[in-house]
Amino acid sequence: MLVGFAALAIFLSSNASLNVIGSGGFRGTAIQEGTGKFFFLAYFLIAGSVLLCCHYLASGRPAFALVPVVTATLFYWVLGGRSRAIVSLAAGLLLLWYLYREKDGWPKITLNYSYMIFVPLIVLAVVGIAYLGALYRGELGARAFSEGMSVRGLWEYLQTAIFTDLGQLHALAGALSVGPGVLGGQTFFGSLSWPLNKFIFIPGRSAGVYIVETLVGFVSDDARWAVNASLIGDAYVNFGLRGVPVVMLLYGAIVKWFYVKFRQGRIHAAFYVLVFICSLQMLWASIEVWPQTLTVLTFTSGLIFVGTHLSKIGSQRD
């Protein structure tokens, strides 16, 4: 976590002032060449926080378990990306859920009063976090936490965000409008070949950017933006209608394989919850989440490997 925090601090200080960070305008800042390595090293913060959370749960200290993941979420909040910031917290909550499920002997999930209470609260919390994030990066900055207490403002946000921010119907409508298979797999080839595509030419094209560019257009290169095409939209724009069920079946099979290995005890719990949360990001946002996913999982597996061998060495010396 310390390595990740240091890398994040260097990345922020190299690209923006404290005033920009405090105002929530970092997303509009031009990134300096050569600072990208610190951005990727900062993913150690996510990997380390989830592993520390898992350690606290495994050692019977659940009261401390959410502290590291909440800390990582707050540090990542300043970048303005809500989806990336919430990864640590969501993974920590999922670890907590699996811990209690395991203690109860993995009972069958049935609808009862507790779910009827907690599920709406979780949905409300997700909407509230998305609302605060929208206020923060909307130039309110730190004042977003006080302005976000307005119930009226939350309700107004929910009425529009359910279609344009939380929902994906607009992105899928855009994908239908640009046509099936127009990108010929470039989004998938470009994303899944990372980081190899940094050294050799592999054609890649963002489906979200292509949809906006085709249907709306950009005033200038500096004003480029994108929609979250979603994995379904990516599959349609790249491979056509027949490619959608193929991609989704493959996606489901991979996620299920990881879950089975986790339940068999062959995959570390922290590694699995990150796989699951990142796969949800990929489903909701785009296959372009792959570079982030690969980096986080590589750091997590590396830390698990080093930690396991250091523990063995320590036990042998004892």
C-alpha cells in the first residue's frame, strides 16, 4: 500500500497542483509524458489494501478489515474515476460477505427480511457514491461531501443518472446506430494485447470513442470523450450480432471457472474477489478495462507469491 500511495502521490504531483486536485478537476488535466509508469505502479495500493483486508479477516479482526480498502478508495477518489476508486471497497465488502457465508457453511441463498433491508441500502449507497463522485469531478471538489447531503440533489441526479450514468441503454443504442462489426475486432485486439501493443503495432480502437465520434463528433482532439460501450456493445460493434452470444458465453465461462477454483480453495480469496469486481467493471464499462485488470491481478499474485515464500522461510528459521 505504501508503494502504491507513493506512486499515486508522484503521479498527482507531476500532473496537477493542489488547487486542481482540491477542485476535482484532475480529469481535465493533460497527463505529462513519462508519468504513466507511476499511474500503473499506483495499482499496488488497490492490491495491497485488499490483501491487508483479507489478512485482518483471516486473523479474526473484522473491525479493522475495511480500514485499508476505505483508505485506498479515498486516495483514488482524487483521480475522478469512480469505477476505479470503488474497486478496493467493493472487494473488501465481498471478502466480508464470503467470510460469513463460509462460517455458516455456504447455505443456500433464500429471500428473507435481512435481504429486503440490506439490498435497498446497498443500492442507495452505490447511487450515493456515484452522486458524490459526479459532484466532486464537476468542479465542486472537496465541497462535494457537504453538497452531497442534499436529498433533493440526490433525487434529481438519480432521475437522469439511471439512464445516462448508471444505465447503458444510451451506449447500446449508439452501438446499434453505428452498425454491427464495423471495427472488426480492433477494440479486443488492442486491449487484450496490452502491453505488447506498446512495443509493436497492433491496431486498436475504442468502441466508446468511435460511437461518440461517429454520432456526435468532436470539436477538437482535446475535446475527445467516450461512452461506456459495455462488453455487449463492444462485442456488437466489433463482431456483429452473432459475436455477442459468443463473447458473453466465453466471459461467463471464465468468471465461473475462477469461482469454482476459489470454492475449491485453489485460488486466494483476495485474488478471486478482484477478478470478480474487475470482471463486473468489464461487463459494465468495456473490454478496455483489461490493462487495469491485468496490472492489479499481476501485483496481487506477485504479493501473494512473495508473502507466501517469506512466511515459509520464517517458519523454517523458527
